[in-house]
Amino acid sequence: MKQRKRRDCLNSSNVRIDKGQRDAINRVCTKIAETRLIASVQKLILSH
């Protein structure tokens, strides 16, 4: 599932990118995904 999200994030910037840039973007996308996940978990906890 995490893989799919990461790929979507990469595809959203539909540019030709080399390996180094792709890795950097992957890191950023993973960070964003984790941040969103943490936020949604916190929201879930707060709503209880």
C-alpha cells in the first residue's frame, strides 16, 4: 500500500527524472505520506 502511494506521488510530477532525483522525491513523498498518516491517526484518537 505504501508502495502504491509513493508511485502516485511520483506520477503526479510527470517529468523525466533520473535515479537520484527519484530517490529524493521518494523520500519527500514518504515523509508526506507518513505525516498524513500520523495526522489521521491523531484525528482518530481525538475523536474517541
